[in-house]
Amino acid sequence: MDLLIKNATLPDGQTGMDIACGKGVIVAVERGIDAEAKKVIDAAGQLISPPFVDPHFHMDATLSLGNPRMNTSGTLLEGIALWGELKPVQSIDEIVARALRYCDLAVSMGIGAIRSHVDICDDALTGVQALLEVRNQVSHYLDLQLVAFPQDGIFRDPTAMQNLTRALDMGVDVVGGIPHFERTMQDGADSVKTLCEIAADRGLMVDMHCDESDDPLSRHVETLAYETTRLDMQGRVAGSHLTSMHSMDNYYVSKLIPLMVEAELRVIPNPLINIMLQARHDNYPKRRGQTRVPELKAAGLTIGFGSDCVMDPWYSLGKADMLDVAHMGLHVGQLSSRADMMWCFDAVTKNSAKIMGLDGYGLEVGCKANMVLLQAKDPIEAIRLRATRLKVIRAGKVICQTPPTLSALSIDGRPAQVNPADYAPKPE
Ligand code: FE2
């Protein structure tokens, strides 16, 4: 046995559980495991979870804040203009360096897998070359999945289609799109059809920025669901953002959601970015702009929350904290019942893993020994505290650790599972 974790609480509420790992996989999950192990971790009743999974990110832009200048207005439009200034002047090496720094941060925050869009509207495919290199370099500690993303529109940008084909030939994993950004509704619908057909031909998944708009008539999700079913791609297609659903007519939504269920469409809201950027044209009352998470969840759709941006032209904040993302999604979606709050934890862990199609994800016997030990007693407390990631485990080895924090007060007013001796000065 390589690793034995003692007395952990699992996300489903089971307490006092031991987890034994060998050869990079989980070999036993039960109480009272009594076996020799090279390393033993006393979880002291704290929550252990499979790693956080970020199903929507832009790694080609991350950590570029201030480069070549700041987004002074903080708006989406200035962000797009800024990205247009940065894209032609950034080198492969610069993107690789920033992305690797972000991956280090993400791993320290317990993230084990990221789906990143990469802009292919650049004839040099600088971002694609950089992130393929990064995917390769981080593969032993982070699963990175890349989406070929035509930021300027697959039809609207004159060379986007050939660049998308080149990117997929180079090994990008997933087909992306941005139908609401094409010139017309018809072009948007045609782009969905064309891109889904490309994915079907190549046996790839699809993940489109879809209807990231407050326009209630932005209905490309309908075409996305239709094409998914027509091409027999159920469960392999995701709609990211889907914010126009917030503003749609209720009667239309009552027809739309069953179509999405039929297509087993995956849904990826990005709570931090959606609440920040949507409804900028509204007076008061202002719409929230997040898609209809409670209704989509009640219909049985798989929903994963994404972080979208960290310190880039669009969003100056963020720290690779998927509990921050869950916290915002919970508030914006008014997901405040105990069951809904527990579900928000799933939305940044197992739901997102399912969307990405990750193999061996979970805490069952036979799963990969990838885990994060949190300074919290259950998933709700983890979200409340944005709990400290005490230990990050990959393939049965501790690859990162953070000391417990005294500010993590539990409900009885005492620091949550903190041993003050941890803070005593250590002899030299
Ligand atoms: Fe995005």
C-alpha cells in the first residue's frame, strides 16, 4: 500500500472512512482498514473529495492582466478590444509561462482537471501551439482538455474554419463555437450545424459558448439540442453560459428544456463572469443573467459550474478557487436548500468530471487516487469557508499542501478541526 488516509468524511456524508491507495488507484474505501502503508494521513474527520474540475476556462488569456494595458472600464467590450491588442503580440513562450503558472496555482487549489478554450482566430495558432505544449508538460499532475474556440465567429472570421481544422489536426480535443456572435441568427444556427457535423465526423465532443447574451430571442441552444439528437451525439455536447435562457419567455422554455433533456445536453454556467457581465444594458430591476440552473437541474440535466476567467482582459479577479465559483453559483441561483447547497459542490466536482468525460474519477475502488483534503466537515462548510486545501493528492502522492487556517470557524465557534499546536514555533 502506498497511501492510507484515516478517518475522513466523504462528500456523501459517510464519516470515519479510510481510503487505501496503491499503484495510483484507490484499492479500498471502508472503516477500520488496518494495513501497512508507506504514508499514512490522519484526516481527523475532515472532508475528502475527488479533485475540483473546472469545465470552462480560457488558459491562453489567463494571468495577462495589465498586458498590454488595463481594462479601465471593466466591460466586456473593452475586454474584447484588449484581447484583440494582446493576441497578435504575445509569443508562444509567454503563453506557456503564464499557463504553467496558472496550472501550479490551480493544482494548489485542488483542481485536477480543466477544460480550456483556446482561441483559433489567429492564423499563427500561437495559443494552440502553446497550450498543446502545456497539456503535454502538465499531464502527470493535471488533466487539460482543449476546445478549439473561434472567438471571432467561425463564419464571421474569414480564416477561422481552416484554422479550426488545423487546430483539430494538431490534437485539440473538443470543437467549440460562438453562434450568438455570428452576423445573423441564420449564420449562428448554420454554425452550430456545421460545427456539430465536424465533431461527429471526427468522433469529438462539442462545447460551445452558446447564447451568452441577454437577448431572449438568442435561441441557438435549441439548434444545439436539435443537432445533438440528429447526429446521435447525446451526452457529448455542452452549452456554455446559456445566459439568454434567463431572459426567455417561460412558455418557450417549457418546450426547450425537454429538447435539451432529449439531447442530454451538458450545461456549463460560469457564475462569476455571468453575474459580472450580463444585463449591462438594463436599467432597474437588473437581471441576474445566469441560466436557469434550478429548472435545468430539476429536469435531470448534468450541470457543471466553470470559472471562465482569472486575471485576464475580461475579469481582473479570481484565484483558481472552484469553491468561489460554487459559492457565487449558489447565491445567484438561490440554491439555498441543504440539498441544493450540497449539489453546488457536485457542480464543481463530479458533474464537471462527467461533462469532460474523465476516466477513473471518484472515490470508489478502482478510481484514480486523485483527491483533495479540505479543512471543512462537509461540502456545505467547504463552500461557506472556501475551505483550505490541506492536501492535494495525485496518483496516491501528496503533491501540494497548505497549513490549516485559524479563521475557519465552524458552527460551534471553534476553529474547524485546527490543532493550535500546528502554530507553535518549531524548534530549529
Ligand atoms: Fe468562456
